[in-house]
Amino acid sequence: MLDPMASHHGGAGAQFDAFAAQKAERALPTWTVWGGDSVDRPTWAMRFSAHTPVPLP
């Protein structure tokens, strides 16, 4: 996990899930970008999937 700004006053980071990345056909969160106390207790978080949906006609 990258955690460049972690401190006792809060922090931010990005976490990569290699297992989810191998399952690209599923919408599992591959990347989590977060801010707050920790990745387990974020104030905010954005989760991104490697899944690319089929385009609509």
C-alpha cells in the first residue's frame, strides 16, 4: 500500500488489490484511493474497478 501522507493527524493513500485485478470480468474494486485515519477507516474513499462494461448500442 502506498501511504505517502500518513500521520497521526490523518493521511491519504492508494491501495492496489492484485487478486481483484486478475478478475477483470468482475466489478471488484482494484484500486482504492482514500483519505482519513487509515484505509480501513477512511473519511472518504474512491474505489475503481478494472472491469470495462460492454458498450450500449
